[in-house]
Amino acid sequence: MKVRILVSFKDSVLDPQGQTVKNALHTLGYDGVREVRQGKVFELELAGVSEEDAGKLVPEIAHKVLANPIIEKYTWQVIKD
Amino acid sequence: MKFGVVMFPGSNCDRDTFHVLKDVLGRDTVFLWHKDHDLRGVDTVVLPGGFSYGDYLRSGAIARFSPLMQEVRAFAHRGGHVLGICNGFQILLELGLLPGAMLRNKGLKFLCEFVHIRVENARTDFTRAATKGRVLRIPIAHFDGNYYAPEGVYAGLLRTNRVVFRYSDADGRIAADANVNGSMGSIAGIINDGGNVLGLMPHPERASESLLGSEDGRVIFESLIASRIAGKRLKK
């Protein structure tokens, strides 16, 4: 099974890279872009794991390793081929 | 007294730190390899600057899982002295031995320059040879040094006097333009609740010989030595 985890800054944390991208988009005339948040994507291939097991395993991995819970949040989903 | 300097793949200030402790200050010093499980009887562990594991994932995020760091964590919980410099500070944050996290510098640039930091608390084992308010001229070299802590954690640091260094101007004034990386409260270094684990972003090992432009960094190592000689830990 494949899962995709998206890690990004919490709303309360300033994201200067996202801000810079937003400013660049405004410079190019994309004035309608109100906000940009930059993040990281991880794809994990899990062997011998049921969807139910993944529901425990993936948050554990995301919380312990992939995200720093002090500044980052995450979402995840199973990728269907 | 015996110092141990930890080497991770990607550490690049390990030899400088070793040189200052061993050759400049004349102290027994050994290297500690990140894969080992043995602290080799050291009294003080120094986590040096650099880019452990290439800064992959987040600065310090992978180093915290190395075998030796589990020993360092236990050592710190027993009250052993741990000094984290730059990447070493980032590792201590990721490990949870110090509170908070590092964000990218406010200007999104890698900063490599001399800065001034003010000693905010001279009643620690890492600063007892200095005086409160003393301004130190020490270089920084980092991309992720913009200190952040959730509001309650930050308030706790202030309440318990655990901000040890702040970025200042040459006269010791705390000002927005002296806060080079945008850190919350101009924080350059903090200490843990037990007073035995300190992290700072500037590099005292690069400012410990007049030949290199400043000797101000020595006071941190000399404080640790003085603390050891005095044989007791100062209460914060």
C-alpha cells in the first residue's frame, strides 16, 4: 500500500518561503493569490500493512519523524493506483 | 575534567571545537562517534556545528536518532553537561532536551558573519565566568537559526530566566536590526530547566583565539571548566 503525507507549517507559524513565492506570483500579475504555504510531500510504500494498521502507523511516523509537531502539521491519504 | 566532541556524518566544526578544548584550553578531550554507545567517561558532551546528515528532513532531525544520542539523552537526564553549538543546538531541539524549534532565517539567507550577543543570565554553569550584560563578539553560520517557541513555552523561558544569550548591537542594545535571523525575543541561546543543557547558534569555538579575530567565545568553555573545578552546579 502507498500513502502520501503532506507536511506544512502550522497556521500560527510564519512561512517565509511561502511568502516569497506569493510575492513572486504577485509580481507576475497573479493578484488573486491570497496566500501560499509551502510544504513537503512524502510517499511511503508499506509492505504487509492493512488500511486499518496504516491508520495507526502513518500518524505515528509523521508525528515522530516526518513532521516537527512544534511548528508543523500533516495530513495523509492512501494512494490508489 | 574530560570533554567529548560528537562526530556525525556532516559535522564540520568538530575539529575546531576539539582544537579549542584540547590545544587552547589544555583539557582532556576525545571524539565520540555517532554510532557508538559509549560516552567514554566524559564529563561534558559538546555537539558541534555542521550539517549532520546533510540537514536532510530538517536540521538535526536525523541525528537525534543516532545510537550515541540515546546515551547523550540519558547522560543529560542524569545531570551531565551538554553544550550544543549551532547544528548541535538544532539537534537538542529535535531531541526535546531543549524547548522550541528553528525556522529559516527571516531573510531566507544563509548568514555567515560576526554578531554580538548579550549575556542575559550569568548564573549558569555555561556563563559563570562572564557577567550579566556582557557583550560577546562571536560569528554565526546558519540557515535555520530563527528560534521559535509556542507562546506558553516562550513565556516559561522568560519566567524561569532560561534565555541565556540574545542578539544585540555592539553596545548591548536589543534591537530589531541586531536580531539577524528574526528569532523570537532575539534569542541566541537557551538553557534547560535543570541548568545542565545549553544550546546556542553562534560559534564560540570560532572565537577563542585572538588570531581569529575574537576570544570572546572562550568564556563559555572557561565557565564549564570553572563549574567543574568548583565542583558544584549553580542554581539558576
